[in-house]
Amino acid sequence: MTEREEEAVTFVIDDDELVRASLADLLRSVSISAQVFASPREFLDCKRPDTAACIVLDVRLPGGSGLEFQRALAKAGIDLPVIFITGHGDIPMSVRAMKTGAVAFLTKPLREQELLDAVYAGIERDRSRRTRNQRLAELRKRLASLTTREREVLPLVVSGRPNKQIAEDLKLSEMTVKVHRSHIMRKMQARSLVDLVRMADQLGVSAEES
């Protein structure tokens, strides 16, 4: 079992106990942790592990549809990839599901490998999202470490303006701008100007903010 597989978890939401048990057994047979729920409410009430995950969700659920629940998840800020399963699917329904970002729309009886492929894809999608979010959080932390003046200089630096022009714009000496620029590169942990520009782009920092 690899570390990546061990960390992953799949949430199965289906009101059919036999389906829940069968899917949990299948997932665990390939070393994917599975947590099962009979309803969306059970899922929302549980404490979820902080790890890469996806949801296997029945389209037809007591009190509402899986598609409605997917929209509710988005509104609640729960951004987990969803794999829809159904015994009553149709083409319009599958199209709606895919348009709302579903990983897959699978009909029962499920083909085991097809489901596993969808779960792997969902987990990988969530892992990538988590990596991007962690990277952005780290960049925001670095940005917050800049002084007020350094944050004024940053967008001008990434816009490609030379130190002399930045000094004129901010009514500073060119040497002072060089010092600020050096501090910015160190605090942002940028290896080059190109690296700093990439970071600023991810943070939404532009010369227009100055």
C-alpha cells in the first residue's frame, strides 16, 4: 500500500445498505479507505478527515436528489469531487451532472473497474486542489510578511519597471528601491524575477493595485 493510497478516503452516500457495503468492500480491497452514509444529513453531520477524498453519491436519495445535494455542497464550501451512481439514469440527467463538475455518471449495476477508475480520478483531482490551496496559503503568508512599502513596490517590480522608474513613481531613492526589492525577493522566497511574477499572478497582485 502506498502512502498516497493510504491517505485517500471515499465517502459513499446511498440509502441502500447492500450497495453501501458492497462499495465499501470494493474500495477497501484496493486499500482505499471508505466511509458510508445512508443520507446526505449523516454525511454533513460527520467529522471528515483532512485528506484527499471524493464522494460516491446516489442520484436518487430520500428527501431530494443527488444533484441537489451536489449544489448544496458547493454552497457550503465543501469542494469534493462527486461520482454519481444511479439505477435510473438518463442522458439529460448525466449531462447536467457532468456540467456541474461531476467526475463520472455511472449506472447500476456498476462495473467495478469503471467505478475504481472514477474514484482514482476523483481523489487525484482533490489532491491537486488541496496542493494548490496549500501553495496559495503559503504565498499569502509570505505576502503578509511584507511591509506596507514593500507591498507598494511589489506590483511595480513584477510589472517589469526598472528601479529608477519605481523610485520616481514612489518618490524614493533608487538605492531604497533596490533594498526593498531585495527584501521582497527574500521574504517571498523567489529565486528569480520570473518566479516572483508567477507568485504575484497566483496572488492576484498587479501593477494596477499600486
